Amino acid sequence: MPLCVDAWRAAGRIPMKIAGYEVKVIIRANARRMLLRCRATEGLVTITVPRGTTEKQIRDMVLRHLPWIAENMGATAQWQPAFAAGERHWCLGRLVTLGKDAPVGEAAYMAWRNRQLSAVIRRLLGVWIPRLQIPAGWLRRVTLRQMSSRWGSCCAAKGTLNFSTKLGVYSEELIALTVVHELCHYFHQNHSSAFWALMKRCMPDWEAKKKRRESLDVRPLPPA
Ligand SMILES: [Zn+2]
């Protein structure tokens, strides 16, 4: 009897390697049929399958579509966003279409997204500063900037907060992760166990949120 995916997922046999491609299998109880997708920049093919699909069925499906996969992996790998009309970019956790929901052109788009990010950060600070019982008036300046390796920074002595413009792709819930983190630095200017204990008290699921942020694919997409 052929092994079905549910069983071999438990046996740790996902992802599979088929014809040189890494194939990630996603099992969906409500999937009606198999659905192939290519994620070129990661060199990954994903296939969504209904429960009960066999390994052979997946292999056959992938092998049948090899020319299509090869074309997609090549074509999307070369694609770079130009911030042109029709491209889809992430803003506050949603995909927006340039020229329809958002302005065209990198400078205009980034300014637009940063304005929305600023508004979300302001709103979150308005909630979390009183919640953390940080004295009103402590905060003197909030700055958005391009930061290469960090999501934010806090100078407790000066009352300043900096946030990375990269946060603009994420939902408010995930932006809150960084806002709360930086506000916790008001009390602890380090990442000591006391800092993490405070973070946990403020946001018990912060680690799950961080994992979710790391797992999200927020790269822009070419016009549909
Ligand atoms: Zn920190």
C-alpha cells in the first residue's frame, strides 16, 4: 500500500527532492486538488495537496510539470521590483497594487508606506507607554530610518526611539513586537534576563510573533 503524505510527514520525509528541485509539501485538509507553486529566489517548489495524497502522486505531478517549473524558476529569479504600476508590494501586512492602491515609483511608494507605518507606531506608542507606566513626556522624538541590521533602537536617557522603515511591510500586530521591545529598553538598557522577563509579561506570545515575522515572505511580486 502506498504511503500517504500524512504518514510520511510524521516520518520527517518532507521536503522531498525531485528532479533536483527541493519540493516542500503542504497538506491541506480542504484542498481539492494538488497545486504547484515556484519560489524562485529560494529555489523552492511548493505543492499543496489534499490529505491522503501518495508520494508517487506528488512525484508524478512534479515530473509532469518540469518544463513549467524550469521556466518559472528562471523567470522569477531574474525579476527585480521597479516599483512600476501593477507590481504588488507588502504594506502593513497586506499586498497592495502599485498604481491602484499605492503610488508608483520607489520614492513615492516608500514615502507613502512610511507615512502609514508612522501612524501605526504612533498609535501603538499611545497604547503601550501608559500600559508600561512610562512617564508621559519621556518620549521626545520618534524617527523612522533605514536600518540595516536592527528593527529599532531606544535611548532611554534622551527619550528617543528609532524604528526601521522595513517594519512597514508587516501587520500592526508584528510592528507591536518591535514597539514593545524598544519600550522595554526604557527599563533595561540591555538584553538581560530581567529585560526578557518584562517582555514576556507585556507580550506573552512575543516569541511566536517573532517566528511568524521570520517565516513571512514579504518580497514584492511582479504584476499579476
Ligand atoms: Zn533590544
